[in-house]
Amino acid sequence: MTTPWHGVLVATALPWTASDRPEPDLDRFAEHVAWLAANGCDGVVPNGSLGEYQQLSDAQRTAVVKAAVDASPEGFVVMPGVAGYGSDQAVRATEAAGELGCPAVMLLPPNTYRADRDAVVDHFRTVAAVGVPVVAYNNPFDTKVDLVPELLAQLHAEGLIVAVKEFTGDVRRYYEIKELAPDLDVLAGSDDVALELAVAGSPGWISGYPNAFPQACVELFRSAAAGDLATALPLYRDLHPLLRWDSKTEFVQAIKLSMDIVGRFGGPCRPPRSPLNPAQEAAVRKATEAAVAAGYR
């Protein structure tokens, strides 16, 4: 890995301690990071949406990143999410990541209100000034701010971002972004369009379902990126009933349930995320058990 944000980087789920006031279970989390590395993934992205970062204090977020760094073998990337309720919080998280040796961070636009274009640029400019390379995260469903291709091209031209995690699910965005900003790396951000973006030329996938099926997801992305559709397409079809959960509101609960089913510890989410309803749980369980029965790991 010569570019930290290339390859399969896992947006890690976060285990919680079983207590009246749950805390991040750092020992379990560190073991999970080491397991992902041992199973072929290229890095992790802690403190993203899947890691329930909104539930964490600044000190807890730093502790999670440190646990990931300490558990990582040489060459394994830790690229934390640094989204904050304001630019100041995002700056503090970026500074902490840099001090821990992280080679890049992932940043959402302001996410407490529908920021206009100037506010978005100022936000990225403020965080980029820390000096750690920034991968933008475009998730207009949660932030209500769409990093449209023209805006991404502006951020890249100013040197504020090195890549973008594209989560709209619209594969047409890849080509438009590359036309406007040819040197900007466009990373697959939705598990259920990973094959399409890999075939288009995406150099990386910031992914959720490797938390449960790392080997299969790595094989999927690498074979698709290499143009080996004879391998990638059947694998993609088999996994797609799971991968599409990454784009649903209940993605954290679904991925954690799959982890539990395959023998990893997913565990419960923190409120206000509630458990899956019976129909949702049955669907995730059926798809996960089918993947296990097919030999996917």
C-alpha cells in the first residue's frame, strides 16, 4: 500500500461494554482490528457512522483510534473519521489522529445544519490546515449536504482533499467527478455499488460488511478491480442481500447482527438506535446464514 486510502478499508463497528453506562470495549475492538488485518483487509476507518461516533466524547474517540493504531501490524492503515458538530471538534480529532501517526482522516461536511457551499469550503479549509490529508465523505442522506462533483472539484483544486468516499449510490457520479477532477480518488462508499465503482476504476472501498466477511469482501473488490468478473459477479450476487443493508437506516444494527452470527462480537448499539424489528432481523439472519453456508468468510 503506497497510498493510505487505497484498497479495502473497513469502517469498523464499535463494541460496547455490558454495564449501566456502556463504554467502548477497547480490548475487543483491538482484537477485531487485528483480525481484520489478518484476514486481508488493508486498513480500518474507526469513528465513522458505523462506529457510532456521535456517542463518543473527544477522549473516547482518541482512545478508539489509539487502540486501532496499537493493534495494527506494520503497513495496516488507520484512517479515522473526524466528523464533528463543529469545525473545532473536527480539528481536535484531526490533531489527535496526526499525533497518533494516522496517515489520513475522513471528514464529513458540517452535519448539524444544512450548510451552504461557502460554509462547507470553510469547514474543509479549517480542518485541512492541520496538515493531515483529508478524505471527504459525501453522505447527503445523513448530513443533508451533497458534495456535488463541482464542489468536490473545488475542494480538490484548493488542495483541501485527496479523495472522497462517495456514498450517494449513484455510480454516474464517479465519471462526472473524474471528468472535473481527474486526480481526485473516488472511493466506493456504499457496499451495494462496490463492484460497479471498482470496475469504473475506483482505487479503494471504505466498507461495512468486511466486519463480518472480510475475506469474501476483499476477494470481491480485488477481483472486480482487476476485471475478473468471472470471480467477482457470482460473489457479488451472493453477498448483495447483505451488502445492500449498508445503505439502509439500520445498517449498524444489521452489520453487528451479522458479526454475531458469524462468531464475531457485534453486540448492541447505543440508543437512539433500537434493535432490528423481527422482519428485519429475520432477513439479515437468513442472508448471513446463507453466506456462511456458501463458505464465505
